[in-house]
Amino acid sequence: MKLLVTGGAGYVGSVCAATLVEAGHEVTIIDNFSTGNREAVPAQATLVEGDVANVVGDVLGQGGFDGVVHFAARSLVGESVAMPAEYWQHNVVTTLTLLEAMRANDVSNLVFSSTAATYGEPEEVPITESMPTQPTNPYGASKLAIDYMITSYAKAYGFGATSLRYFNVAGAYGEIGENREVETHLIPIILQVALGHRDKIFIFGDDWDTVDGTAVRDYIHVRDLADAHLLALEANVSGEHRIFNLGSGDGYSVKQVIETCREVTGHPIPAEVAPRRAGDPATLIASSAKIKSQLGWNPTRTDLHTIVSDAWAFTSQLGDRAHSAQRIK
Ligand code: UDP
């Protein structure tokens, strides 16, 4: 297939673009490098540098595209609370521009990168797709609004679409991993401690109602996640918008993740308990039963040790290059 990947220089987008290239697809990437990395763009992909909203009409107007995988978005919960306008503009409005460009150019096969944040604070876990969607921040709300748009485009205009709601994506694929200028995610931050770029990891709350008092999350390997996009592209049916959760189905507490990182890195990784982070739920665990049964998704890297080992192989080879511009406090 000839495919457009928006945000294909970002963490998940670039692993997915590499996976699509390996599967023999012809990939064009649009990225403005606001958060992505140039070195993460697969050499075999065609790169169009720019904002999706500005360039997508011209790119799809070249003709011949069979589908779109849409990653380009703002994706930080805290930032979305402070700057919601950015999230409505860059997530919702830009996606509307993308959908219109697809419609104008007869491209109707879409896979959309969505999030567990669409559910908000769950009433029970594991979370299935039929549970209520009550996002607790503008980021989750913007992704949910896009789902409503896509559903209507499937019904009215015959789009065949899939939204994939990711839980906690982690790990690395070869030379592609988490390498952000501003890092907020647990595993890369812990690994920065192991590298000596931070003094310690702060545990955001140890008084949650969980196994050891620290928050529990479902970590999914980025390469398993990429496989799901490929399956979705191949399975999309005109007129249908399907929504799937993607996780490994196991929950690990923050303390368990730190302990696994200690085992993998051999570093003591000092930790200190800090106040809870605003907006964090106690436990998020996915049920991925639906995508397994409907698309035959079969994750093979679900073990946390494997996920952390792959992340560590990537982070440690980054060495001084990425993080040593200044020590992070
Ligand atoms: N967390 C933490 N210390 C950190 C970063 C994260 O204790 O420095 C916790 C966070 O409160 C959450 C879990 O680790 O319970 C996963 O956070 P992350 O930001 O990786 O993903 P999220 O679940 O927020 O999408």
C-alpha cells in the first residue's frame, strides 16, 4: 500500500513507519519536528517537512494513496490543562483538515492514534471499549472528539477507520526509542537516573489503593503496538469505525517498574516519594481482548523485563549525546 504517516518522526509514529516499511509498504511521512527526531525517520520513507494542516492537501493531492496512519498530535496531559487551545487546534482542527483532504482525494482508509485518556478515571479494570468515556483533561477530550468525527465520516462518507487507544507505551525498536527534549514518562526518566543524568526518581504518591501504594499502569511494547496499526490498516472496512484498546493486560506499580529497571541496569536508582501528580488515576489496565479476537493481534513482548531491556539498550546507546546538554534536576 502507499501510505501517509503523519507524525512519523515521533516515538510511536517512527516505530510504526519502520514497521510499515519493513512490511513492504511505500511510506510518506509528514512531520514538523516539533517533538520528533530526524534520525528516527526511516531512510526508505519519503519525508515532507511541515505542519499537517498546511501540507496534507498537497501530499494527498499527488494521488495514489491507499491509507493514512495519523499520529501527529499534542500529547501531554499537563500541558493540555494549561494550554487547551493548542489541543483543540492541533489535535481536533488539524484532524478535520486531514479528514477533508482524505475525502477530497478519495482516501478513506484511516488508522488513528488514540489514548486510554479518553476513558478518564475508570470505574473498574481491565478497561474494555464499552466502558464510559469521561476524559479528565483536554488531551483525552480532544482525542475523543476526533473519534466522534471519524465515526461520522465512516457513516456518511464511507471511511473505513480504526482508532487504537494506547495504554502506557514503552520500550524501543532498534535505534528508535523515547528521546524527547522534555521527558515526563516513568520508564525513560528512571533510565535517566541509571545513566546518571538525574539524581533520583520521584514516586508520585505511595498512598494509592494498590498493591504497594504506588500507581499501577499497563505497559505495552512500542513494537507490539506498531503491529496493531498494520493489522488495522489491512482490516478496515468501508463504513465502519472500530475502536480497540491496546495494552499488555498486566498492571505494574511504579515501585515494581523501578525494581525492574534496577535489575536490568544494575544501577541502584535512588527513589523518593513525592506528592501525587494532578490528574493521575490509581490504576489503568487495558482489556485487549477485542483486538485479539477481531484482528488476531498477538503481542509477543509483554513481559516488563523485555520492555525495559529494550528501552535500556536504546537509552544507554544514546549515551551523552541526547541528555547531557545539562543535568536534569
Ligand atoms: N510517575 C512517577 N514519577 C515520574 C513519572 C511518572 O511516579 O517521574 C508515575 C505517574 O504518576 C504514573 C506512572 O508513573 O502513575 C506512569 O506515568 P507516565 O507519565 O509514564 O504515564 P501516564 O500513565 O501518565 O500516561
